[in-house]
Amino acid sequence: MNPEILTAQTHFVSTRYTTQTPSKDARQPVIEQIFVNKNVSTHFIMPDAVKYSDISTPNVVGDIPIKNILRIKPITDSAGILGYVTIATERQLVQFELIYTTDLHKACKQYEVGKSQNYQHPDVKLSEREMQSISETVLRRKSSNKRIVEKNGIKFILNNVFVATDHYFFDVSILNQSNIAFNIDQIRFKIEDEKLTKATNFQQIEMNPKYQYNHTADFTKTYRNVFVFEKFTFPNDKIFTIELAEKQFSGRAEVLKIKYSDILGAESL
């Protein structure tokens, strides 16, 4: 196994507590024990992508073969407590005590961590996996064609707007009616003045999506994607724009102009 996780002597406090009466100082956390063996790989399966991990001993190595799985294995057969492993996702932090066992049948091969286990980050309302799942639900919905612009054989469509857990999901399609493939340079999002007059200064604020479902940049005929933003508002004299640009210098550029009323009419998921 190629270890990609640096070992350290930092220990984190688990928030799983005993049912015993707490002392005057504080209730003492209980860390769950996991039995390991040098001939068995132990896999911790997290509900979301692993963002951080720590193994407190050089006698255990580990890596992340898939974004939501931490794999560990001892490189020693020393009996007893080997150390601790800490795993953190966007919303969650868990810690386990690693105990070496010579019994291969007792060694843990797979441990699935539930969403309710240990510390839950209160400020993260939707994890990346949850946004992915909701986006897949959005893509199964039929387009309502809320906004459409068309020029030079390119039709740029706002299919739907949905809201879930204080996040907006913008469902967007591009239809290429020509025989020339389209190579997306960028899709930009802005809040800007709806009307520009000589007496006023043009104002715009660029917005960055928190998540996008599809990272494909090149397509021949059809493209569909979902972009996720944390809830935002803007006054009626401004609009939310989605700008499409092609990699090559060309006239195949489009701008969808979305009014706040379109967002207020978002369907709840």
C-alpha cells in the first residue's frame, strides 16, 4: 500500500459520550475500537468525501483509493493499542482507536460510518454528495424553458430553477444546431444592473457556484448541467446573468438574463 497520509501525534476529541453520570469537569468521550491486522486492509466508508485524515502512529499506513473511503493497514504485528485514526468530511469528524489482533476473523475489513455518528458541522447545510444527488433529481425533470436566447445556431436555455436547503439549483441546457462542435471556454455568473444609462455607473458582482454537476467542456449537439449556489437575493433593478463563451474567438456567445421573479418562483425539492 502506498501511504499518502502523513502520520502525526495530534489527537482529536470524539463527541460520542457514555451514558454514565458526568463528572464535575465534563463527560468523558468514548472512542470506538477497531481491530486491525497486518494481513487485512480496513476500509472506513464515509457518507461524504474525505477532506482530512490523520493516523497517529507510523505503525499504520493508509490512503484514500476513492474519495469517500479511507483504507488503512498495520505494518507491524505489535499487540495492543496501535494508535488512533481521525477522519473528517465537510460535515463530520470521527475518531477510532486501533487495536491489533492476531485473529484474522476478528480484524475489521469494512466499517461504514453513519451520518449521525460523532461531530456534525452545523454550518454545512449540504455536502457535495447531497448536492450531487439533488442535481441528479433535477436532471430527471422536464425542462420548463424559463428563459431562452438563441443566436448563430446556439440555443441557451434556463430549464428550471429549484431550491433545496437554502441552495439554488440552476438547470441549464445548450443546444448546438450547427455541425460544428462547441468548446466551452467558460460559463460566468453575475448580478448586474438591468438597465444601463449614461447617468449611472454600471455595477456588477461576479458569483461563483458552490457546485456544478457536469464538468464536460466539449460537446457536439447537446449539453446540460446544474449549477448550485447558496441562497442569495438582489433588488428588482438588477438581474442575474449566465454568460456562455466559446474557446475560439467567435460570435457564438450567449447571455441568459434571469429576473429575481424567476428565482422567487423556484420549485422546492
